Amino acid sequence: MLPHITATRFVTPLREGGSLPGIVEASDCGTYVIKFRGAGQGLKVLVAEVIVGEVARRLGIRVPTMAVIDLPAAIARYEADEEVQDLLNASLGRNLAVDFLPGSFGYDGSRTPPADEAADIVWLDAFTANVDRTWANPNLLVWHREAWAIDHGAAIWFHHSWPSRGADSSRFAVQPFDTSEHVLKDVAGDLAAAHRRASAALTPAVLTEVVALVPDEWLEPAPGLDTPEAVRTAYVEHLSRRLENASAWWEAA
Ligand SMILES: Nc1ncnc2c1ncn2[C@@H]1O[C@H](COP(=O)(O)OP(=O)(O)OP(=O)(O)O)[C@@H](O)[C@H]1O
Ligand SMILES: [Mg+2]
């Protein structure tokens, strides 16, 4: 499981994020970006953040530390902005905390990551079908001169069809990925080497360990997926099958 902390103060909403994330202080004296369970597409976005962010970390990509953060009702009570107060009230309980990187700035190409690191990030996005790393929305921060990957909530989109269609990993396993708009495509190095590194790192045991980090409560049941354990198995199965079928979505495989 991820570390578990409690929000002690809501500092400010982050107006630039589509899902209206905010900044909070927490019981461990840390400052975090909070991704709300009550925002937009709900819990699945938080699940994607954890799974894809932790897969990235195991590939050696820099990702801010994550934790599960409890949002107590008292914090919502004192928020003056009505829109923010509604979101806080809709998000009481367990949310996602992402370590706040103070003084970071959005990637603008002026400080490019090393070629192998860029290739690993392009590979991650192809593997997890993350279309959210383009020039329009780079979702890369530069902090202490290094690139940090954020915002993986839109990746592994397959789980959004589970409520209506149940889990079937065959489509996601072979879904092509278009890297032409990727923010790092021009600076990425050897893509075949990135694939070899990632395939060696992401063993079934590692994928299982990553999926185990998601709190049970975020794993909503779906047809054929009645328990958190069944949902976890479905995530591991989808990721494993995509890895086995890399030649369908990764030219350099
Ligand atoms: N860990 C962090 N440290 C510092 N700033 C951050 C962090 N996470 C996010 N931000 C800032 O907040 C913005 C919004 O965050 P993020 O992209 O995760 O939210 P979102 O609502 O999913 O956004 P989007 O509009 O891309 O869908 C980022 O572009 C960045 O400027
Ligand atoms: Mg973003």
C-alpha cells in the first residue's frame, strides 16, 4: 500500500488543471498536490495515476512520491470558494496526494532530458496508452534541472469500459499508439533499447506489486469483477497482455 496521511489544511486550488487539483498540507508536514476522488471521472483516474506513475518509477522515470490522503470534513467547512467547497465535500475520505515540487516549471523544451530517459518516457506512454504528453499538455515538470512525469489519469483507458462491457483485455493488448504528437519524440534515443529495458523491468511480479499499491476502496466492482482482488487481477492481465503484444504498438519491439 501507499503511505497514508491526512490533510491538515487546504492551501489553494491549482487553476491550471482540468480536474481542479489543489495544494494541501498534510499530517506528515509535507505539501502535496491533491487529486480529488470527487472530480471528473472519479476513482478510475486516481487508479490510473497510481498504476501508471508507479510503473514509471520502476522504469527509473522520475515521478513525485504518491500517498493516499484522507480529507476530513472540517477542511471543506472553511473553504470560501463555492466551486472548491463542492469539490471538497464530494471528496471526503481517501484521495490521492502527489508530492508538490516547489519551484518546478512546465517542460518547454529548453532543458531536454537525456536521450535514454526520453525514450523510456515515450515507451511508458505507448505502453499505457497515455495520450496526455503532447506540446499542448506536456505533463512533464522540470525540477532541479531534471524532468518529472506527472498526470497519468487519462492512461490505461480500458477500465472506463468495464462497467458496461466487463473486462476483456484483447483490444487494449494490441491498440496502436501514435507517438507523432509526443512532446519527447524528437529527443528520444534508441527506442529498441528502451523496449528491452522496460520488458526486463516489468516482470509479472512487478506489475502485481504495482497494482497492489491501489487502495481496495478505489477498485470499483464491474460485471465479472466483484471483488477488489478480481479487479486487481484484471489490471495485471491487461498490462501483461499488452506487454506480450508489444510488436502491435511499438515499432521497435
Ligand atoms: N507534483 C507537482 N508539483 C508541482 N506542480 C504540480 C504538480 N502536479 C501538478 N502540478 C501543476 O498543476 C498542473 C495540473 O496538474 P495535473 O496536470 O496533474 O492536473 P489535471 O487536472 O490532471 O490536468 P489536465 O488539465 O492536464 O487534465 C500541472 O500542469 C502543474 O502545473
Ligand atoms: Mg495535466
